[in-house]
Amino acid sequence: MLRFEVSVDDLLRSRFALSPAMDLCFLLRSLSGRDPVLPRAWAARLLPAFERLRRETELNAVLALHSPQGGPNFVAPPPRGLQQTWADDLAMIRATPLEAARHEFATTVTGAPARDARVRAVLDSPDAVSRVAEAMDRAWRELLAPDWPQLRAICERDVVHRVGVIGEHGWATTIESLHPSIAWQAGGIGIGHFPRVGTVRLVGDGLLLIPSVFVRNIAAHTEDPWPRTLIYRARGTAALWGEQEDVLRPDALTALVGRSRARLLLALDAPASTSHLARSLAMAPGAVGDHLAILRSSGLLVRARSGRSVLYRRTPLGEALVAGSG
């Protein structure tokens, strides 16, 4: 079991962030077969471009940096917050000193990849960092960027939900809700069935929590330069993968309110804004707004302002309708 020792002060300093670079690394691992989390439809759509990039760019060198246990820190630098962009990540990757990158190459590249002549030519070159960064940038633009607005919206909605749970039930409930293997214990967080074991003490800057759509179960960063970090699967990922087809179209609910409104009702398991719903469900904002207005006038939704956003949530009638459609 991996255990984080966490004090009250640590919790007060804990925060959420998004990491485009980390999700890109998880996606590349999945497409390479290391951690296959993608459903067949997504894999079939992305694999041709992935294989082409392996031929046309130095992507094989990037893949060689990933071991079964993880990868080097510099290709997925610690995010600063919820506004992190790929441009932010790419700038930090490119700024990595060559000596630091080569130290990570030496500890992560082993086995057959270490003997591959093309990979070694990249990693031993004086411009290794820029070549790795360029390959990752091409992979981002061609594999992930088109879907990122939708994926980011799912992660943002997850954070809104978790913050609400913290306010209503506290940190212990929130931490345990991240994954079934996580348990809040006296003075700490235990993660069962984890590849690494031991005790990790936080270093005064709290715990960093990152939702991801591509992480398989739960991942962690326990060493510098990262803050102590948990990466967990964002709520709504199953729906994104199409695992929700039987759920998003329950016959009775769809027949009653229509497929689009049924999708919106079912997606509102946590409060969300029009823009978040539009991005996470890949629907036009205008259409979402029209459907929400009808659902609200029917007594199935209410809305309330939260900061600069207007959030919609289901009423008891809406909850009963969704529960009865399962």
C-alpha cells in the first residue's frame, strides 16, 4: 500500500489542477499498447495518425522514455493550476536543461528502446530536448487538440463537483470518492493495490489533485520536482467513451423528453453551466441553452449563479425522473 501522511495544514494547501501534457502522455501510452484504456472507436480513429507520426517524427524516442511504471518528469511538467494550457506545458518542456533531460534518459530508457539506433540518435544528440518537444507538439496537434475542449470541460466539471463535495462533506469524503482503492485513514491517505509501497510525507505545499480522462486507475507523483500528486479518473469519462449508450438513451426518458434533453438531464449528476455541458457533450451552446430552458420550465431543473457562471442542477422531480429511467 502507498500511504500519504497528510496534516490539516496540508489539506488547507491542497488544490486542483489540469495537465494537458500528462493527458497527452497517458494517451500515447494507451495508443502504444502499454496502458490500453481507449475504447475501440477512439483507438480506431487515432491509431492511423499515431502510426504515421511514429514514421514521420521522433515520436518513438518519446515513447522510449516511458517505462511500465511511468515516464520522465520533464515531458509532463507539474501544472500550475486549472488554467494550464498545452502552450504552458510545451514552453516548460523546451526549457529543460539538456543535462537534466539526459539524467532522466539514463534512468528511464532501458531494454529494446535503449538499443534502437534511431532512438539513441535522438536522445544522444545535442538538440534532444527540442526534438522530443517537437514530436510531442505534433502529437498534441494531430491526436489530442481536436478533442481537448471536450475533454477539458469534463475535467473542469469534475473539479466543480469535487469542490462541492469538499464544502458539503469535507476532505475525507472527497478523497475517498476519487477511486475505490483510496481510503482515508487517521492522519493519512492509503492507496491499496498500488505498484509502489511505502509512506510519503507531504513537503509543506499540500496535495495536488489532477483529474484525467486517460488515466487507467489512479496514478501518483511522490518525488521532486513534482508536488505530491494524485491523478484520478474524471467523472464523466465513461460517458465520453460511449460506455453510456444504454444509459443516455433509456427508452422511457428519451420518449418523454427527447434524446438531447435526456442526455442533458443525465449529464447533470453535478451542477454545470451551459458552456461546460456544451463542451463535454459536444453539442452547440445555443441548442443546449434552448433545451435547458425547456427542462427548467418543465420543473426538471433549477439554476443559480455561482461567481460568474450560472449552474444548472436537477430538481427532486428531475432526480426522480432520471432514477426511474434506469
